[in-house]
Amino acid sequence: MPETASYSSNQDNKPHVAVLANSGLGHVIPLLEFSKRLVIDHGFRVTFLVVATIDLTPVQDQLLNAPGLPRDLQVLGLPAVDTASIVPEDSRILTRICLTVEASLKSLKAMLIELSSPRVLVVDLFCTQAFDVAGELSIPTFSFFSMSASMLAFSLYMPTLDREVMGEMVDLPGPVWVPGCQPVRLEDLLDQVKDRKNEEYLWFLYHVSRLPMAAGIIINTWEGLEPGSLRALREDSFYRQVPVPPVHAIGPLVHEDGDAEGLRSTDAECLAWLDRQPEESVVLVSLGSGGTLTREQQVEMAWGLELSQQRFLWIVRKPTDASASAAFFNVGSDEEDDPTKYLPLGFLEKTREVGMVVPSWAAQVAILSHPSVGAFLSHCGWNSSIESLAKGVPMIAWPLYAEQRMNAAMLAEDVGVAIRPSVEEGGKVVGRKEIERVVRAVVTGEEGKRMRRRAREIRDSSVESLSHGGSSQASLAAVCEDWKTKSRGCEGELYADCAS
């Protein structure tokens, strides 16, 4: 668990920023990397506040207690919440997150006072209740949006959709036309807006409706990846009328495995196995921190990989027919699982020469960085997408839940770095022959070569964006300078109008 003891003040007078994250890995990881950048590159002292639960997973614990975190970055857990006592068993992911946040933030005001009211508070999208707390203390508050710019545009349009659409979004006669952006097909809409009667919809609408209250929005993307959506957010008349606060694209924020917490023995085994494979010959199969397959789909995945005769590294976990996000709240807890108990009989023997199977969790960025990896079969969570693109690796898009289908559509159709397998009409799963086809297409086909060239272009643009004078480097530098100069001598007054 992150420590919850009193904050020990640093006497070097560095400007102090507090960063608030909910406990989901997809939110903690980019916010922690953002905090490191503030400390290492811009001379801030950062307190990283975590909405903690009493059942923190091993991966979360390892990440938040890494021994190599910068000296001026302190991780503090808000008083841990017993989710079992406040969250109904049938709650969906976002409802569970938001109820946990709401209970945890009851202690936020006292903690911010104890921290001597930091100059700025940066909060995760699903922690917008903190705007009210920070406003009482006249602390300017920025929102950190951990998804894509196109998703931010959709989110800011969502309150208008809610007012104008009478029935369910999925019953609209055509796609959702997001101002200044590509339309969203109804089948690609994020899960949280597909059922307006579910509490999850109300929570999503609540938080995105409050985004304009922020003094600014910080987002993990870059100009070379999403130029159209970023331009729309800044110039389109709809967003000017909202009005949308300044949007600062500072990505990519990528957690480099092993730079602090060190690699586990299984990670070292993965990298040693990759060392023996030809360049760009391996497909990494990993469905994120929470993704799971049904039993039927896992069988098809296994035999599809075998039929493709391509090398693969599969980060596998126990299948379940309950939910595609069944592992979201216990990632890394099943590391001792034996895949032979739930993979098809004979699969491991048949693929022994070309495949490696690792249960539950692995150092994804270290693997994507390896020259032997030529493709990534991914759930298209935004962190994984960013990691793949920052390493120049094309994708097989396999979205499972949340906004992942919207990401997959963008990556395949707008950016041109992914291929989407299809389900036969009337079918419920992607069949083994289709899996064989897409794996072959990306690893050895002409389509794969084209996507690989495009992925390298995006990778190069990410490197440029973070270089001195690059768009992301300059954007964050300008924000940091603003925090430093405007706060100097008037702590607690900067952006007071935006925090209220």
C-alpha cells in the first residue's frame, strides 16, 4: 500500500504540485509518468495521491512502491476504502470506480491542507469531485484526460447528445457526428453510453460535464498522432462555445518497464526467448490489465495462432464467460496460474517451437521495445496503444470494453496502423481462420508492411514531439512555466476563478 502517514515537507522551496489518481492501472500509469516528468524535467515537487482500496493488487502495489521513484515524488494513499461495503456486487467498472472515489475523497480537503495547499492540483477524469474541494481552498485544478483526443472531443460533446437524444444512443438512425472529428459508428460507441438507464451512464455524464470547470486539460497524445481532433478541440466553434479550457497535448507518456521497479524473472525469460527469434517475427498477444476472453474465444485464439505458423508471445489469463473486463480489479493476482489447465489440450505441445505463453502479466513495454516483435494483438486500451505506437509496432485490434472499440476504429481507419479481425455474420467469436488470416497479414503480408511503415512514422513523430522544442515538450514546458511564474508570491490565488 502507498503510505498514508503525514507528509514530510521538503525544505528546498521547489514549487509543489499534487496529482490525484483513481486506483485503476490505466489511470495510475500515465499520471505517475506525468508526475515523474514534472519532477525530473521541470523541477517540481510532486505529491501523488492515490484513491486506494484495501485489496490493492500486486501490480498496483509494485508500481506505486517502486524503489527508484524520484526523491521529490512522494506517493500517498488516501485512506483505503473497503469497496465491498459501498459497491453493489453487480456494479459495472465505472460505477465501482466512481463510488470508490467518492468515498475516498471525503478526506481530500484535510490532506490538501496538511500538504500546505499545493500550488496546483491535477486530477484524473473520474475524480472531478476534487474540483469542489480545491475550489474551497483556492487551488487551481487541471484535468488529466488519460484517453485519446478524439475521445475527449466525444466526451465534451456528450452533454449535448444527452440533451438532444431522446432514446438510447444505440438506436440512432446513423453514426454520431462529433463536431470537427470523424463520426463514431453506433457499434463502436463506448460501453458507458450504450445504456442510459444504467448508473454507469450517469457517472460518465457527470464527470465529462464537469470538464469545462478545469483550468486546463492535459492529455496523453501528441500532434503527430491526432492532429485533426486536437485542431477541432482548439478551433471548432462548438468547443469554443462550451467553452473548452486550454488543451495541452504532452504525450506520449510511456512507463518504461524496469527503469524503476526492475524486471521479474518471468520478464527476463520473455526477453531471453525474444533474443532467439528473428527480427520483427513475433506477435505479442496481450489484452491489457483487465481483459479476458470467453472460453470459446480463447480456444479459437489458441488454434488461430497455431494455424498461422507465426511466432507469438501470449500473455494469457484464465478465460471467463462472465465479463470481458473480469480481471480489471485483480490484475496480477493470478501469476501462479497454470495455463495448461485452461488452454486447449495439445496446444502448448504443438506450438512449443514457435510460441511462448506467460500467465497473467508481463513487462509489456520492454517486450514491445524488442526488435523481434513485429506486431501487437491488443485490446486497444489507450495506454497500450500509445506504447505500441511509441515503439513503432503495428497492431491487430481486439477491443473488449470501455472506449476500446472507438480507439480501434481510429487506429485502423484514421491512423492506418491496425487491422481489425471480423466476426462471421451470426457468429459470436472471431474464428480461428480469421485469426490466422490477420496474424499472417500483419507479420508477413503487404498490408503488414504498409502498417509497419506507418507505425514507424508515428513513432518518429512521437520522438520529435518530446525533443527540445517539440510540440509535447513545448506544451508541458509552457504549462509548467505558467504554474511557476504566476504562482510565485501568490500561492493559492492562481486561477482562483477556474477553481471555483
